[in-house]
Amino acid sequence: MALDKILSISGKPGLYELITQTRGGFIAKSLSDNRKISVSVQQNVSILSEIAIYTLTEEVPLREVLVKIKAKENGAPTSISHKDSKDKLEEYFFEVLPDYDEDRVYPSDIKKVLQWYNMLQKNDLLDLEDKKKSEEEE
């Protein structure tokens, strides 16, 4: 599954998979407990494929950051928790993305990326680079 079907909904924990559209919004399924919810168009929703992380030179798509974390962890869950200290989180993120912009990427953003990575990894949705390569070949 591509990141363009995975959503983060403001005010709701975790990640959601887009199921179908409705007249007033859409139906999404939680990746953590498989519950379906109705989401209105007024709610603030972020599609993971549209998110990027600031670096000192450019914006790196979230897909690339997740691929780097996957390579660092050999496909396993992250070696640190999103609940670790600010310093540990920043140190870990520097290993993954050495030139990330410390002024614009907050510890809360790093926590979110790590939580998202672990949720995608748990649901076996981290085959991002394989899909990207096959899309480029077509």
C-alpha cells in the first residue's frame, strides 16, 4: 500500500487507511485496531505522501525518511521509543537524516515520525521503496 492511502487525522491517535469517500467526507480504518470511522471534510487530515521533513537544503519526503529508518533498523521497529528524551530523539534523527533543520523540525515531529514508522512496520506497510521503483519502471 502506498502512503497516499495512509492518513493522520488531527485529534485522533494513530494512522488510518482511506477506505472510501462519502458525500460529507470519507470512511477510514484505524491501523491500530481496525475500527472504521467516518471523517468529515471539516476535520484536519494529512496524507502521509504529502508530508516532508525540512533539511538545511531542501524538503525530504516522508517516504524517503521512512526508507532511511527502515534501512538503519534493518526492517525492525525503531531501537528507541518515541517517549525517550528530546536529546536521544534528536541524536537518533541526526543518524537517519544528518542535515535536518533543527529550527523547523521539533522533537514532537520526530516523535510522530517514529510512531508512524513503528505503526507502518507493525502493519507490514513499509515496502515503500519497492513500490516506488516499480512505479518508476512503468
